[in-house]
Amino acid sequence: MHQIKKYLKALFPQWVINNFWHLPKAILANLVYGFPSKKLKVIGVTGTDGKTTTVNMIYCILKNAGKKVSMVSTINAEIAGKSYDTGFHVSSPDSFTVQSFAKKAKDHKDEFLILEVTSHALDQYRFWGINFDIGVITNITHDHLDYHKSWENYFLTKAKLIKGVRVAVINKDEKHFNRLSKFINPNSKILSFGFSPKADFNPKSFSLNLKLIGEYNILNGLAAAAVCASEQVSTSAIKSALPSFVNLKGRMEEIKNSKGIKIIIDFASTPNSLEQALKALRRLTKGKLISIFGSASERDFKKRPLMGQASAKYADITILTDEDPRFEDRYKIIDEIAAGVYKIKGKKNIKLFKQPDRQEAIKLGISLAKKGDLVGIFGKGHEKSISFKGQEIPWSDEEAVQKALNDR
């Protein structure tokens, strides 16, 4: 099946697949479910990093403010009062699933529907027929260039979300803030967030008491605050809701143990997210910081050395391993990441290990850790499988950690 898909993609350009498969499918889904989103205020969240957390933060605030709200992210969904383990891996659901969830929310008489929106989904019309009332762009850095072919195409795809929205929430710290602003209708409202004092929502003007670590989570919280403030949720209601927000599964999740080492599992799988995660963990580390990660195959290979550089910049020990090797040579992937490590290697004493077997890599990292050290395991997070040679092999970073701890 995998080879057939590759053959079809080689035979037909992506725009042909989008316009003659994805678009008709989306139109049919809307007709089947009766354009349910017309009865809802739809909030869309896109960006390279932070989408899932921001979606869940917005949901938390609105729910705590007494609003009737549903949400769909790539790892979880809360629809019409019911919880769903979406299992969408790293992309948004297909158009029929989107419209099905929207109809459930409408029938439940929910006021809001919050959707995590990936660049693939925007390009493939999965959200066709949904009129986004509020659009959020957390950031646009480096990812999915295998699909979009260039950063410019990736940028333009992300920007589609805020065209036509009533309120656009965008990151003031990003160098392309002004360019993004030009995509917004003149009669629409722009709310900015960021560390910049010029941002409408910044840590000084809108302080947040978050339990989450990392500056990036402050940005996610500020973006969520901006969305909810635009819907007349009071400042006190926003600030009282966020302190109760805890890490999502596989997002900076600590695995408690009795060995005196700190072990963190995180989904970071882009150069920016990995760097920000390691930067945050460096501040928490009393001893050595050990970084374990890989990079998915058949995806954006240009980001691999950039991730190696990020790890070498902050971690004392880097262990390169599998993420989703699929049909690509796993050693080739690791070597391409390692090329980035070597660029930094001469600047400080960095130890590098290559162990494609993810269980063995985690075991190695934990065996090298001493009391006071921190082990960060990145790239899989909440995911429950590893894709290898056409098979989805059951996998859990958490279970791998527990096994490694037992073997130590």
C-alpha cells in the first residue's frame, strides 16, 4: 500500500490530488452533515509549534468561564461533552471526521468549536466549508518542506487560516509579523502576543501564573488569553483558569523514578521546538543534560542537521535514534542529524552516540545518567507506534523508560 501511494504521488502532482480528490471529498462531507459549523463560532489554531497546547488552553479557559465548547487537536478531542482519543498522529483529521465532530458540537448546542489546523490540512481542503471566526498562528519556523517544497509555500499555506477571520491572533515576536498582518481583511481585528512590550498580550501587561515550564508555553498561554479576551472572557477568568492547566500527555511529561534523575518525555520534532525544549530543560538541570531524539523519514530532511545543532548547543550528551524510519535507511537519517552536531562539536566537549534502536537508546541514556542529571526524550511524545518498513509497531516512550529503569 505504501508503495502504491508513492507511485500515485509520483504520477500526479499534489495540486491534482488536492483539487480532484480532497476538495470534492470536503464538499461532500459538508453536504452530508449540513454545513454544521455555520451554527458555531470556530477558532482555528495553526503554527509550526504549540498548536495542540494552545488549543487545549483555549478550551480550558472557555470551559472554566462557563462556555459550551468543543475542541479537536491531534492528540485529543472533547466533543459535545465526550472525550475522544483522536490518534491523528501529527495531522488534522479528514474532512468527514471534521464535519462529523462539528455536527455533534452543533447538535449539543455548543457555542464554540476549537480546531487544531495543520498545514497539510489547509493545503488539502480538509477544513473547506468551515468559516473560521478567529484564527491563531503561534509561529512559523521550519517544518514540512518535503511536502510544501519551500518555506515560502509553507508560509503562504499557514497564512490561509487568517484570511477572512473576524479576529487574527499572531505572534509579535516573529520577524514576519507585519507580512502576516497584510493577509488580514481591513475590517478584521488583529491581536498580538509575545515577549515584545509592543504586543497586546505580553508577560508584563498580562502576567500568567503557569505551572508549565518553558518560555514557549508562556507564548501559548498569551495566545490563548488573547483569543478568550476577544470573546469578552474577563481577565480574572482567564488568569484563574490557566494555573490549573497541566502538561498534556507527551508534552514535557515527567516520568517519576527513584534513581535521583529527572526524565522528561516531549513531542518536540522540529528544530525550533527541540531548541526551546532543551533551553527550558537546561535551566532545570543541576548536572548533565542528555538528549535522545531522531527525525521522521520521508519528511523534511533539511531540518535534520538543524536539530543536531540545537541538541549540541544545549545538551552535554546527544543520543541519536529512530523516530519513524519507515523505508528510509535509519543510519542515513542519524548521520544527517549528526552532521549538525559536528558543526557545534568543536566549540565544547559534547558526547555523541548513535543507537537506532529506540529502546536501546533510551536504556543507554538512562544508564549514563547520574543523580542530578536530566534525560530528555523527544519526537514521539504521546504517539503509540513507530512506523517501520510499512508496519506500525506498537510503541510508548513511557513504557520504554520504565523498562530501562527496571533494567538499570
